[in-house]
Amino acid sequence: MAAETDHAPVTHDVDTVLAGLRRHARQLVAEVAGPVRRVRLRSGDTVLEIEWHGAAAVEPARVPEPSAPAPRPQPMAGPTGRVEVRSPIVGTFYRAPEPGAAPFVRVGDLVRPGQVVGIVEAMKLMNEVTAERAGRVVEILDDGRPVEYDQPLVALNPV
């Protein structure tokens, strides 16, 4: 009689593979110089695809239990009827695209929905902050300040 062995084939469940892909994506993004807009990693049948600037993380349907994206902050009316443009992420707020450049908006400027009003740097990625509504800029957070998720950055009077 032949001796039986306990050699089960090595299998990687999807959660383990996905965790590895996420780790590689974080490492890749940290090493890249400049803004990254999209990352797509594949291991066998498992794919991890991430897109920034308003797009949610996308995981294919064949991956069980995809994680839901964090809800985007919505403009909120302050106590004076102002609309606040809030930070979509934790990081550092900048009013201009680079040092010495003109700011995206100034106090008194009219903005339209979807217009970039600043950027938040997080892990060396520049995340655009856009106005959800039209309005006149009445207040802007100081340049180079650390910000928290959902913190007001720009105040608008609706038009």
C-alpha cells in the first residue's frame, strides 16, 4: 500500500492576493515622483484598479466583497448661508498648483461647479479639490496647512 502524504496544493485565496496587491500599490505610489492618476495591478485572475481625482477605487466583480469607496464630502451650508468646499482627504492644503504659481482662486472670484479651488497633498499625491456649486469665494484656508477629512477649505456665497 502506498503511503499517503499531506501535500495539499498551495492556494491563495482572493483576499490574500488582494491584500498583497494593495500593499504593492501603496509602495508603488509612494515611490513614484509626481501625481498618479491610475494604478492597475494583476495577479492571476485577481485585479486591483485604483483611479484618483473623483473616481472611486474599482475592483472587478469576480473579487468577492469589494470594499465600498468612501463617500465624497458634499458642500454644506454654514450658519451664514455660505457653502463650504471641504477636504476630500487628510493631507496638506495648497492654494496653488506649485510654489510661486498663481492660486487657483482668490477671495472675490466667481467659481463654477467642478472648478478646481485648491489641492490637498497626501502621500506625495496632489488631489484636486473642486467646487460642487457655483459661488463667490469669501474665505480660503491658509496655504500649506495640514487638513483633516471633511474640513472646510473654501467658503462660497452661493450665486
